[in-house]
Amino acid sequence: MRRWKKLPEDDSGVSTVEYALLLAMIILISVSTLGGLGVEVNNIYLVIDPSFPDR
């Protein structure tokens, strides 16, 4: 019974959830940024590619 009374006072798991949410946001931002960057690099390559001679 004491364990249930202490439960609202125990906030050790809260920081784990906060870190997990922070990590999820960082991953989401990284994936979206790298995805957009990949498209831009591909477009640059498609513009430059015709200027190279064929072998």
C-alpha cells in the first residue's frame, strides 16, 4: 500500500519520456532536412551531368 502512495511522488520516469520525445523530434527534423537536401543535390547533379563528356 505504501508503494501506491509514493507513486505520484516518483518522477524518475518523466525524464526518460522527455528524452525520448526530444530524440524523436531531433530524428524527425534530421530526416526531413536530409530528405530535402538529397533532392536538391540530385537536382544540381542533373543540371551538371550533361556538361560532362560521355566516355
